[in-house]
Amino acid sequence: MHKSDLEIANSASKKHIKDIAASLNIPEEALIVYGNDKAKINYDYLDSCKDKKDGKLILVTAISPTPAGEGKTTTSVGLVDGLCHIGKKAMICLREPSLGPCFGMKGGAAGGGYAQVIPMTDINLHFTGDFHAIGAAHNLLSALVDNHIHWENTLNLDPRRITWRRVVDMNDRSLRDITCGLGGTGNGVPRQSGFDITVASEIMAVFCLASDLNDLQNRIGNIVVGYTKTQEPVKVSQLNAQGAITALLRDAFQPNLVQTLENNPAFMHGGPFANIAHGCNSVMATKSALKMADYVVTEAGFGADLGAEKFFDIKCRKAGLSPDAVVLVATTKALKMHGGVKKEDLKEENIQAVKDGCKNLERHIENIAKFGVPVTVGINEYYTDTKDEHQAIIDFCQSHGVACKISSHWENGGKGAADLASHVAELVDSNESSFKTLYDDEMPLWEKTKHIATSIYGASDIIADKKVRNKFNKLEDDGYGKYPICMAKTQYSFSTDPLLMGAPSGHEVPIER
């Protein structure tokens, strides 16, 4: 009988976090320790590393998610353990999990089987308090907005046009839409508002894109909280709130150091959702890791149409990162689901369904090629897989000029991922990457959106009513025309229909707001 993820994590032989830091040449005085197995790295040390040479950056992404599971985080952890197993100096950068998904359907976010990051329970439950700091910073701004309206409202904020909501790190659907300011004149101005989950906060998004505290403060200052009655945007900087908000984030902004089950170093920092935000761990952690290790494995949320596209077009563009290789994760079970097999029938061998499901894999391979980064397919092995099913995937990938490696990291840890790791190391060391973004900054916002939909989602066009088109024009007029696009879309399909699996094409993508 297989042990549960929790049983495996609890029986792990952990090293002291000071020893993990030492493996990266981080001195003890640079650590802000949280017990024996967690630490933050202080700003002074991170600043002292800026002139060091960068290591190689490897992105792990996946096919379109299915209920069968793909194991992207598990594969990311297995890959870094595999790289260390074959003698490479490697580390991983991951997002922190949100309490909402941890207590919901998705569960934790520390990997699985014998490819986990530990301490798993701490990571999934509060960790070092980063998300609470982000929630407090977000809600401080919410309170300041209402306070400003309650008093003199010198900025002429229209209570009907406040776009800044509140957040809580939980899936609490009864708070999604609320009326606040009730109870008389002493409690502010009544208006409609609501709560989002903390990881959906714009504070979280800019927290993960900022390169230092000054950059973070500037980005917070540029956040739009609402509009005047004449449709003029009102920014945080006009409330003079960016300094106070940044002060609440100062400690949280330092990356968290933990370890894998095989005692290899891991940064876990930040956690924006990928179906609505950019879905990547912090720039601060990624850039720091590149100064400390020869190979850095990082992950982008959900399928490559969301996670990888946003990683390339938003994070890499804004942070000046140039990835060296991509590992595209799939499972035989998930491919069979994309091939039309029902979940209850996935344990049965079905080579034709695997081949049919590879159309989803093919679309992702083709999409990644548009960014000029070489890709390898990694099959996260499951015990019901058969050799013939594996061979069908290998043959399919070979016909598209892409290597496919079967990895048993879930069951065997780094040793099980050694073959995948060896190939990935060889790939990045060959310097084949010629990274480029999908679109230029100068392209108009509407055209950027259409280009993503037609080039990545396989759509024929995007459609929107006049009100939405006017919003695009307003964003251009307000000076946002050169910004990248962050698309909010279902993660389950290339289309906007979550039930449409495989690789649909020719559909129209409705832009709703």
C-alpha cells in the first residue's frame, strides 16, 4: 500500500535550514529563521548577489488540466531532485499555496509522493505569514478608500465606480458580493463591494513582479482604485498610501527558503492565480535563485496556454528573464481524457485515446515553439500506465521533433527523474534558446488580445460589445497601451468552454470586460 503524501512528508529526514542555506553559500547571518526548517533571506545578502553570473532557467508547464491530474508541481520538484541526483547544483522556485484551495478541491501545493517540498503542513497552512501580510496590505487600501470618501473626498471618487474590493484567503462565496457602509453616517458611505480571494489581489500580482522594495512601492502607487464621475482614474499614489502599504509587505517580500524531501533547496514565494493573474512565483525569488544555483526550475500555473504564455509575456518581459528550456508535463490518464475517455475508465489501456488526446499536447508544443524556447515532454508516470501507451506518446513526440521522457519521480524521487533531468540539462547547456515574446509592446491592446486568442487558443477571432471596446479605447487613452495583456479564462480548455477538451479551433473568444 502506498503511503499518503502527508505520511511521506512527516517521515522525511529534514536537514536544518542553515545547512540548506550553506549548500547555496548563504551565510547564517543572512537568514531570518522560522524554527529549524524555514527561513527568509534578508535584503542585504540578496543585494550583494546581484553581480553574480546567472544560472540556467527552466520552466515547467503542462497540458490543459483535467480531473485526472497532471502533477506539474510534483514534476517540478522531481526534476530539481533529478538534477541534483546527477550532480548538478540546482534549486526550485515555486508559488506558495492559498488556504482556499488547500481546504477546497485542489488541496495543497507542495508536490506529491516522493517529490515534495517540506515542511508540507506548514507550507500549506500559513507558512511564514506572507499571504496574511498581503491581505492586510490590500485591506488597508480598501479602508483608506472608504475613509477618503467618508470625509472630504477631495479626489472626487465616485462610490459607484470603486474598482478596489476587499480580500480574504478563503473560498467564502457568501462574501463575494456585499453592501458595505451600512449603519448610519458614522459608518461611511453605503455602496456595493465584495471580497476576492487574497491570491487574486492586485497587491499579490505586483508583489510577484517587483524586483525590489522601491519597485514594489512604485507599482503599488500606480494601482487604480476607482474613477471619478468624469471617468478619470484615481491611483493609490493620489491617496499617498503606497508607503504605508509597502511597509506592511516589507518582511513578506523576502523569499522563503525550504527544502525538498531529498534536502535540495527551494524558494517558495508569492502565489497569484494563473487563470486570472500571471500565475508565477515572485521575480525576487527567481532572480535570487539564478544567482545561487546553476539550474533553476520554476513553474507557471495551469496549462501552457495560460501559465507559460503569461510567464513569457508578462514575467519574463517585465523582469528581463530569458528562459533556457521548457518541460511540458502530461500524464497518460490526462491524455486519455483529452481523447474522450471518461474518468472512471482511465485505468484501462486505450492506445487510440492516448493518440487522440495528443492533439492537446501538440497544440501546447506548437505554442511554446512560438516563443523560441526548446521544449521537452515529461510524462509523470502512473501505476496504471502501460508500455504501449508510453510508446505511443514517445512516438508522437518524436514525429514532432521533441524528446519525451518518462519520469517516475512520484514513486522514486530524484532517481526516478534522472533520465528527464539529464536530457533537460543537456538541452539547456546547448544554448539553443532564442527567447522572444509573442507580441511587441507597441501593438494596440485589442490586437494583443486577438493575437493571444488566435495564436495560442486557436480561435478565429475575439468579439466584444461596444461597451467593452470602449474600455479598450479608454485604457489606451489612459496610457496603458504598451502594457502586456493578462487574460482571465477557464484553465480547462483552449476555448472559453471548460467542457471543450482536446484542441478546439475556429471558435470565437468573447471579451466580457
